[in-house]
Amino acid sequence: MELVGAGVLKGVEGVFGVHVMNQKAGAVAIARGAASTAVGGGFFTIQGRGSHGSMPQHGIDSVVVASEVVMALQTVVSHSMAPDRFAVVTVGSLKAGEAPNVIADSARLGLRCGPRRPMTGRR
């Protein structure tokens, strides 16, 4: 509405956002203010050091590190935010390596995080 108030969209009286939600087919929901989460995130690469699977001591296993990161991220909402603060952290992709007997030198995570309200404070 700030854009409308600033005259950027001359003649526009309102703005509506539409998004697919987890609702029954054909249902329409209306909410005043925020009805969904904000969006942030991206792709992140964890750089390890590849080695043969029979000699893991010569590598830094990016898959193990990525797995630990995923598990830690799953606790961000449940352990860092009050129960009345709706938020979502999703690791939607984890890709690493090509062969079952090689420790991958890197792993790529696709992450999305979405708080309903802007984050406040520092942790």
C-alpha cells in the first residue's frame, strides 16, 4: 500500500497478493495483513575434500557436514523462536557426489526460510 500511497501506481486503489496455500480445492481465504511467510534463502555450497570411500581419513566429508547442517537448521524454529512466532525453514535440496564409493568434495544445499513477521532482535 505504500507504493499506492506514494503515487507510483496512479489510479490503483488496492493491491492483492495471491498464493497457493494448503487448502481444499476451490477454497478462497482472505486475511487482513500478512497471511503467509516472507521468503529468503538460496543455495549454499559446503566445501570439503574428496577422497576414496575406503580412505575417509584423507578427506573431509561434505555429505556428513551437510547432513549436520540440515539437522541443525531443523531446530532453528523449534528452539529459537517463541511458539506464537510462525516461521518455516526448509532444506529443499541436498546434492553431492556422483559415485557411491567416493567421498564428495562438495555438497550443495537449497534453503528457504520464511518468517511470518520480520525477525527482531539478535541471537
